[in-house]
Amino acid sequence: MFWWFERRGQFVRYEVRYLSEGGYELRVVDTDGRERAERFDDSEELTKRQGDFEKELLADGWTGPHGWNL
């Protein structure tokens, strides 16, 4: 699943992935196309970071999240 946030016609996208070797990844694609990833051992850590990340975006004036299931 991935979500995006919009601000003044620009978009930030992030997605959550289950890793085949175990654990999870939060991958962010910035407005300039650069990607960064954070890894988590369990879903509780991931869920907390995902909530914090969305709060940071909202505080910076982004709107969302808008989502898409794949």
C-alpha cells in the first residue's frame, strides 16, 4: 500500500513493505524523486513511526494522506 501527501502541486509518497527476510520498511519518495527507507523489526514500531511521519508532514503544511492499495 502507498500513500501520498500534496502541497502546492508537489507530492511526497511513502509506502509500507513487508520484507521477505522479515521485518518492514517505510520507503519515502521526496518531491525531487530521491528515496529513503527506514527498517523496522515489528509492526508496532512501524505503526508508531508511520503516525509520527504523517504528523510531521501535516505540521509542514502537507495535505493527506491519500492512499492506494496495490
